[in-house]
Amino acid sequence: MKQLREKTGAGMMECKKALIETEGNEEQAVEVLRKRGLASAKKPGGRIAAEGIVGSYIHMGGKVGVLVEINCETDFLARSEEFQQLVKDVAMHVAAAEPRYVSRNEVAATELDKEREIARAQAKNDPKNANKPEQVIDKIVEGRLNKFYEENVLLDQPFVKDPAKTVAELVDEKVAKTGEKITIRRFMRYKMGEGLEKREDDFSSEVASMVG
């Protein structure tokens, strides 16, 4: 009954009556409640995904670690094996593909402007594009921006276990199957020793002290 209430937003008594009337068939109970005007007909995109889990993935004997938070609408789905597998798959993908952002919305406008400027300069400096109209150059630039998204944005990346689809398409498949809104909220990727570059002079001093 809890899942029916969460799916429809109807009251406990209305849900109980609908389930009794449909002999426990949840899908039919949703239809009954909708016909009575007691259930929300909102699509997953308009609902709030406030449940979910934080999953992890450790690779290469502890050399790379990932934390990822994926949200859904109900605790029932969050505890399901299928949802937890999705979280593991996305965490593993992050470890392998090294995305920098979850979605295109997270990419700063200044960074996009910089990438667009570089792409335009590269296109114009390419002898193959000599004398080509500006509209053609624009299309080349947009193509290179899409490549930038594919390399850096998680949802745009080809899914490592099935490159025929993107991570966004993987999530959409789960949304269609479960009927719930599912969103990848955030991730953090850790790589052992990242950012701890030892200065050459420090290394030289260390060697000298060991010798002397």
C-alpha cells in the first residue's frame, strides 16, 4: 500500500479501497484512483526524486575510488536489486571514464566559450576548411563541442558496459521500466596520489641527504 500511496499521492483509505477492489493489482488500483480523480497523473519528470542511495566502487586494488549519489522517488525502488545495480554500474563507469560533470548544465559558460574559441581557431587553421563559409565553420565548432561533452559530461558519455548507449539513455531505460523519476545527483572520483606531484628540487634534496 505504501508504494501505491507514493505513486499516486492518494490517501491511505482510498488506496486500501482501490487495492481491495482490484484484488491487490497495483496497476489496476492506480487506474481506479485516477478515474476517481484521486491520483496524480504527473509524469516522472514532474515529480521529486528524494530517495535513493550513495554507492561506491573501488578499482585497481584501491588506486581509484568513486562515490556516486543516485536519487529515485521511493525507498522501495532504492532498496531494489535493479536500482542498486544501476548505482554500481554508474560508479564503475565514473571510475573508468573520468567524467568531470554530471550534466551539461554544470559546465561553466566561461569554459564553454574557451572551448568554442579553441575549436573555431582549429577549424579555421585547418587547410581543408579554407574558403568554407562561416555556417560550415559553425557546424564544425558545434561538432567539436559535442565531442567535448562526450568526453567530460557523465550523461553524454557512452556507457562503458554498452557503448551503443549513453549513460543518459541507461537512466532513461530504468525510468521507463520503473515508472519513477531517477536522477544522478553527484559523484566524486578519487585517484591515489592525484595532485601530490613532488617538486624536482625536493626530490634532489632528498637524494642528496640520503647520500650524505
